[in-house]
Amino acid sequence: MITTAYRFPAPAKLNLFLHVTCRRADGYHNLESVFVLIDLADVVTLALRDDGVIARERDIPGVSEEADLTLRAARLLQEATGVALGVTLKVDKRIPLGGGLGGGSSDAATVLLALNRLWGTRLSRRELSALALRLGADVPFFLGGTAAFVSGIGEVLRPVSLPPMWIALAMPLVAVPTGDVFADPHLTRSTASETIAAFAKDHGRNDLEPVVAARYPEVATALAALRQATPTARMSGSGASAFGMFDDAGKAEAALRRLPPDIPGRLVRTVSRHPLVVWGFR
């Protein structure tokens, strides 16, 4: 039986740079990046149940139940704690799938944070992070609540303080499969390790960008358009989204006007803290 329903935001992230430093013996890649939250967010609705059932209210196009990170997150928390409650989940998708903005990972992190409170399971942040890493390398970041310098496969996080920025965000209408990008033989896998100070000086780059731009002309077109406004425009994550950073909204809006009509664009801002962390969900 369903009891009470609650709605929570799941914000997107940008990779301000993304360096691939090596391929590990286990097949994963060690990365370095700076992740920052933005004010584009999915909305996750959690309807609590007293029968222990975990289900989703409706299908997400292109996402099977087996691949749905929100279902997996809820089931993982239930298994780890033995809680007898259940939940029906619904996700209103505003973050594009395959856009390199971490939408699925953010949805999963929101489920972990919210259900840890609503179910009364009271796991510590360390315990939640261990569960999050089992769901995906990006998921622990969204539990941290702030911008972070990220290394390892995504599990090593160091909070950083960044000034607020306006973002011209281009969202080409393609979905880029992350696994295919990392498997590409042309991917650079030996970028020298950097520091946050080095990033502040030269803004880094995205090592995945040449592979994705060669495969998806829409991404190359978006990058070229944004670079007319700022040479530091780059792709986020494994694509397909691209962005330019600006110190005021007018400059970002002007950059968006350079996009061709068939590439959607959006003005967004960086977010200093995850909304659920601000609300005391820890």
C-alpha cells in the first residue's frame, strides 16, 4: 500500500575538464576532473509503501528496469539495511540521456539521500558513498553536495570552492554511450596528472572530446559554435552536451544565439551546494 509521496531535485553536473591519466589492469580508467553542479535538474518522486515493494510508476524511454539506477539504488539501500518499507519511483527527466551531465547518477544519489531519511535507515555518508560507488563512478559525487576535484575512477573527491558562473549549455539531440567512448582505440589515456591550481591557470581539456566529436557531427558543430564566443568551450563528460563558461548572463545568452536551430541550448548557472544537502539530507 502506498502511503505518502515526496518530490526531490536531482541536479546535473558539468565536467569543467576531464583528463584520462591511465587505463587500469581491471579495465577501468583513472581520471581527473572538476565536477560542478548546475541548476538543470530531474525531479524524482518517491511514494512510500508499507509492503516492501520497490517499483517505478512509469517507464523511462531508453532505460530498462534492469538499467534503471533509481530502482537499483532503492533496492541496494533496502538490502543493505533490511528495512521493511518500499517505494514507487517516478522520474521527470529534464537532463538529457547520454548528455554527459550525470542525470542517471544524480537520480540515484537523490534516491539514496532521500530514502535514507524517509525510511529512517540512518546510514552515514561514508556508508552511503560505498553503496553509491557500486551503482556507478559518478554517483558518490552527488552525495557530497559541492563542487569537487575528482580522481581515481571517480571515487576520490576533494571539495573545491569556485566562483559562480553562467553557462551556455548546448544539448545536441544525440545520446553518447560512455562505454563505447572509453573503448575507442584513439582515446588519449596518458594525460599527465594535474592539480586544481593547474586547471585554474589553463582550464584543462576533455580527453574524450576528439573521439566523440569525430563520431557525432552534432557535437563538433555545437563546440565550434560556442568557441566563437569563448575559446575554452568544451564537452562535458563523455558527451553529447557542450558548454561555455561566462561571468555574466548576457555573454552566455549571446553564445547560445550562435547555436544552429537544430541544437537546443539553455542558459544555466552553477550551484554551490546540492539542494538536498542544503535541506539537511546527509
